[in-house]
Amino acid sequence: SGRESPENTRAKLGKLADPVFAILHDGGKSEKLESLVDGLRARGLADFVAVDVGIVRGLAYYTGIVFEVFDRAGKLRAVAGGGRYDNLIGQLSDGAVSMPALGFAMGDVVLGEMIREHGSACAKMQQAITAEHKIDIYIVIAKEQRRPDALAHVQTLRDKDYRVDYSFASEKVARQFQAAEQLGARLAVLFGDEWPQVAVKDLTTGEQQLISNQELLAYLARSLSLSS
């Protein structure tokens, strides 16, 4: 069959050989595993669990039960995987700390594929991304000569904890306003021919006003406070 002989397997497993072979001989039953499954069953989660003694995680630091998480249809690779590792923290701390642990890692690509296959989940993900990416102010650079002034204000506003974005490359003004709306910006500040004044546009109401750049911080603070 091409498989390794039981004798060679025993030699490699060493002191773990007897308990491992006992579990395999009993069809995968073990006291620890049965206790875990019983606990999951008591919590009404039995339908989400299947015991598979063939799972082998590729990392040597596991010291107990390991697990993998799949989509219910079983069409994709593992979404997540992990297990028990009682000695890892001690190894990483060079023996300074001894602490048992349980952990797992998730595959973002597989998770993304699974979400995209379900319309409602995909819609919720997009809503969350949009909400997370919403910004307070978008800086529109109408004249490249004004970019240094615009960037100075970007930094000042970010230092004040405002969420600010701008175009890294030279773009048409219309494209920049489009980006501001897509990012959910509340205000757009245009640096152009009016300098040392700037045009501040409320992207909700469409109202626009020229403001001296020295008064810009105070004006933005008032405007954002009123619209929050």
C-alpha cells in the first residue's frame, strides 16, 4: 500500500505510540475527545462537529486536540485551523513563562470566497467596509502648485484625529470629488486658485463656502460638530 509499517510509526512516535495506537484501535475514541464532544453536544452544537482522527496539523507544537473549520457545503479549503499547545509559550519565552494555550488561525482568502457566495453576508461585509472607511474630510487638490499647502493641512488635520484622505496622484477635480463621495467624506476642502482661501464643500447639503486657510481648522471643527 506504500504506507509506513506500524513498527516504524511506533519508533517515530516513541512514548506517544501506545496512546495513539489505542485511540486508532478504538475507532478514534479518546476520553479527552469524548468529553469535549459531550460538552459541545450539551450546548446544542453537535450538528456542527464531526470527529476526524485523520486530521494532522503541520506544526509540531500542538500537544492536544486539533481542529479545522470548514464551510457546511464542504466545497472550500479549511476556513480556520488550530488546537491545543501547552508548551509553546514556554518555548518562545525561553522558559520564563509556562502557560497552556489554545489558538487558531484563519484563512482570509477562503473566508472571503465563502462570504461572496452568500448575498446577505456579502452585503453586510460591504456595509461594514464602507462604514469603516468613511472619512471626515477629503482634500481636493485642484492645482498641483498647492499640493505642499494641502499636504501640510492633511498632516495638521490628522494630528487633530480627523480622518482625512486625498489623491496621491494628480487627478481631475471631478474625479477627486467622486472619490470623496465614495469614501463617505462629510466635507471636501479644495485647494486651488482661491489660495490663500480654500473652498469647503458640505457633501451632504452641497453648500460651499470660501474660508481663509488660517481659519480653516476652526471652521472644520464647527462644521463637523454640527453635522455629527
